[in-house]
Amino acid sequence: MRIVALYCLFIIAFSGSSEWKLKKEEAGISIYTRKVEGARMDEFRGIVTIENTTLTEVLDVILDVAGYPSLFPDCTEARILEQDGKYHDIHYIRMKAPWPLKDRDAVYESVTTISDEGKKARVLLKPLTGYADETENSVRMNKGSGYWDIEEDNQKNVKVIYEFRADPGGDIPAWIANYGTVINPFKTLINLRRRAYEK
């Protein structure tokens, strides 16, 4: 029931958006963004197919919270706060913001489901409150949601879809809120592919 409830929240959170627009296509990676009604920050979708790897190898990178500084651009800190098996955790993450903004941080619950045949996986992410004290030199991001979809074919090619909608918090202009909504997921998928090959 917990996973079903999270999935329902995910569907609700991702309703009311405009059409996807391709913003960057390079190195086998496509990045799309779209406006969200009532939100200052666009959501993004990144797509890449990683050849000669497996779902398990890719998933291991995505679930390696300690390794997030080498996966996500501008990530300066990441740690697990609670762990319930390999596929359910609550983790803290801190991101460096461009000057003159304060850094952003958040606490996310990550729930992973894998298909019976082991060829498809989804990692759902949603922010939580009350798991880590807020600090004066950072702004807590308490809204947003996203997911990773991973699918392996019969030729050991893994398609990854990374979609996320965030709210940076604080009173900042939309153009600053959207800083990095294209380049950051692009760099993330570059790093994901590199780290999967290192497995």
C-alpha cells in the first residue's frame, strides 16, 4: 500500500504541465523541459541509452547515495538518514547554488520497484520534512518530486529516463530558479553513464 500511495502522489504531482520541448541533444543524451502551471521552475526529462551494461549496474549507481557528489553537478554533500533494505531509503542532499543565492538542501524518500523479470525498475523520489535540521546558510527544498525509469533490453542496452520537478524555495526570480534545468541533468546522465561503465 505504501508504494501504491507514493505512485498516486507522483501522478498527481506531475499533472497540469505543458508539452515537453527538446532543449539539448548531444552525446546520445536528450534533455526536455516544460512549464508547470503555478510553478517558477520548469521540470525536466533526460533520456539516455547506455550500451553494454545491465539494469543492476545502472541502478547501483542511482542508489549509491554516498556517491551523489560524483553523480549530480553541484552536489556537495549526501548521506543516508534511514535505510530499510536496499530499495528504500531516506537521504539528505545539499547542492551548491550560484552566487549570490544560498545553497539548497533537501531530504528525499527513495522507493525502488523492480519488475518480476528484473528488466525494468523505477525509483520514485519525494521530499520529506522533519528529518534534518535546517541551517542558516542553506534553504530547504520541501516541494517537488521525480523518478528514474530504467529498462534493459535483450542486447544489454539500458534506457534511462530521469524526470524531476523541483521547487528551489525562497523568493527568487524564475530565470534564476531555472538555472541549470538543462545542463545539470545533461551532466548527471554523462556521469551516470561513466560510472555505470566503471562497475
